[in-house]
Amino acid sequence: MKDLKIDEKGIVFKNGDWILVGGVERVIQNIRVALRTFINEWLLDYRKGINYPDKLKALDDDGLQAQIKTAVREVRGVERIRRFSFNRKKTVIFVDIAVVIDGDEYSVSESVSYGGS
């Protein structure tokens, strides 16, 4: 299975053509997308995403961490989470996670700004 390659600016093109990613690169990209998607934000499935603002307003780090882990486990190709680190500083969440894909371990670090106060 392949997906369109995306970066922080959107879909990546080369010479006017879409670039596709597959394998481990696709899984890692989809983990990053899952971590950046807010609940109700995704047009194709409003149930997908992480409820950052509500969980953080309630100071519910445990619930938020559980949602993040669930979102990562739902990514097709993730076999398991081996390590999980979570840190919140003001309006930014830092996640460092090690996942097993095709029997090998890969690290993904991501920060998400939720724009709260």
C-alpha cells in the first residue's frame, strides 16, 4: 500500500508529479498524521483524531496519553508500541514514541501545538 507523501506544507510534488511513499516510510508518516490530527478535524472520518484541547483543559494527561497511544496503534503497520514519552509545556505537547514495524523498532518524535492557554 502506498500513500501520497506529505510534509508540513502539504502534498509533496516532484516535477509536477505526486510522490508516493510505502513501507516503513508510509507507516511513520501516518503516525505523524495521527498525532497531528485533532478530533473532528478529518473530513473522511470525524471520529478520528485526538481530543487535545478538552483533555488538557481538564488537566487529564492520563486520558490524553491513552488517546495518543490508541491513535498510534490504529495506524496500519504498527505492530506495537515499545516506548512512549509524553511531555506538555504550555500549549505544546511533545511525544516521543518507539514503535515496531515489520519486526524492527523505529522512533517517532512529534510536537503538537493545540493553541490553548
